Amino acid sequence: MSNRPGGFAHVTRADGTVLITHHGRPAATLRGGRAARFLNEVETGDAQLVMARWTGNYKHGNERAARRRGRG
């Protein structure tokens, strides 16, 4: 089983707003400079990982184990 994020998508609206969804549900809305930085990161990196990081949905599954081992 992979811990890679998935199920993310993004749409850029005419006004420059970026809507990030996760499995079809809204996860984040970015405007202005934040939207521009996000789009730049998506173009240059792993899009799924970038979207997971920007929405805060990237730490699922291993937090407790890492805390027990002194890594968090």
C-alpha cells in the first residue's frame, strides 16, 4: 500500500482564483499571490503531492508511529 496522496484536482477560474478539490469536494481556495505560487509549484513538481501539502491533507497514517519513535 502506498502513502502517496491522490484524488486531488484543481481548477483555475477566470478571475485567477484556484479551487483545489479532493475526491470532488472543495479542499482549498487560493487567490492572488498564493494562487500564482501554487500554480508554479504544480507545474514544476508532483501535482498530487503539492496539492496535498497546500491543503494540509498530507500527514495521514504515520503520525502516531512517528511520535512513538521520537520523530514528531
